[in-house]
Amino acid sequence: MSEQARATEQKVFRQTHLRPGRHVAVSPENSSMRHLAYARIRLDASTPSVSFRNARRETGLICLSGRVAVKAAGRETELGRYDAMYVPRGADIEAFCSDAADVAEFSCDVEGDYPATVVRYAELDQQPGMKFSTGGPGASRQVRTLLGKNIAAGPLLLRWERSDPANWTSWPPHEHAKMLEEIYVYFEMPAPAYGIQLVYTNTQDPELVTVVRDGDAVLLPGGYHPNVSVPGHRIAFLWAMAAHREVEDRQYGVFNVQPEFKPPAPAEGPSR
């Protein structure tokens, strides 16, 4: 295996959405992640339920399709498409459905105790800053926050993002390695859709340049990490972040833009 292939293998986990039941695809034990883990839960008639315990890890669940019932931390609730649930550490978690459901699960180590919380996608419109569009020509996309400033949590943040066809996201290129590590999980990109993901600290020698498709997970422990969709198709991904310092570093929008792409500073007005 070439050095480039090894680097890609360490940063990219392919087709994580295909296995039935609950499959832990990424964890600190099998990757460069210090805090984050990612699992996929696929339920249907052959595997209608799963159960597990999250020990010393806080957990975020997001229902990507179907409807799923979740029992955890003394609560039972049903999640529909894009609904999310925050589950505190030390919980027994059971997910079950009567038809079929696809759920993404993100978790990270945590010291504090925070309340179980359900976030309804339909209610995000009522919360400032939770749903917005951003970017200029060639970089237009829609952003939705599921677990952010709207809930109390330790290190964990969770959003999803969609580009317009043939547009860039994570633009301008930025990095936040001192505060946060991150995982991208691509979803709702049916074939033949694909994108290109870059990770680099030096544009002349990128650590990663790879094609990404539905179900692929990309690890972002550090470096600038823009991506782009092909013409005629959008790129869509979940992203989860874990702060290195619980609560203190749990901030979205605090990052370092690649110097060459920083927007110009506004012109100063006349002195008075």
C-alpha cells in the first residue's frame, strides 16, 4: 500500500451506512480521533431494535429517515426525519421501530452531567441562528444546527450542511484544531453524485484529496478542509465536533481562515 493510500485509509471510512443494526464505524480506538466516535443504526423488519450503553460518553442521535423510538435517560420519544436527541453519559439506550429507520450516532467523552434533550427539526425556525443559508457565488449552502447553543452539553456539537449543485462548502478554508476535532459523514447523495474532499495545512502537499460518496466518513483532527460537489449534484454531510476543553471550547464559528482567502478588511472611514 502506498503512503498516499495509507493516509487516505486513516482519514476516510467508506460506506458506513450499509450494515444492518448498529455499527460503530469510527472511534478513538480505531482512528486518529481523540474524543469523537460515530456509529450508524439501520433498523428494519429483520433488525427492529438495538440497545447499548454509552458509559462515560455523551451521545447525539439524528434520525435521517423513517421514524425511530428511543428510550434513554428516563425518557421515551419518537424521532422523525432530522429530529435529534441528546443523551447524557451513563445511559442505557434502546432504539426501535415498526418499519425502517436510519439513525446517525455521534458521541464523545464527557465529565459533566447534562439533561437529556429532544430537538425537533420543525421547531428550529423559531430559534435564531439554527437554520440559515450562507456563502457567496460558488459556495452557497444551507446549514442546520441540531445540537448547538440550543442545548446544554459538554464537548459535542452536531449540524448538517448541503451545498447548491457544483458549489464548495467549508469555504473559505478554515481550521480549528486547537479547540475542536471534527468528523464529516456524507448522506443523501444518491449515485452518481459525489464530491471531492481536501484536508491540508499546505496546499502544495495536501494530506488528503479524495472522492466522497454517500455514507463515507472523513476524519478532521486538524488542517483546512474544504470540499466541493460535482455539477448537477449537491454535496450533503453531517458534521460533528468535539471540543478539547469541555464547554469552554464548545464554540461554533471560532476558527482560523486560510490567510490567502481571508476577506479584505473593511476600509476605514475618515478620521474625526
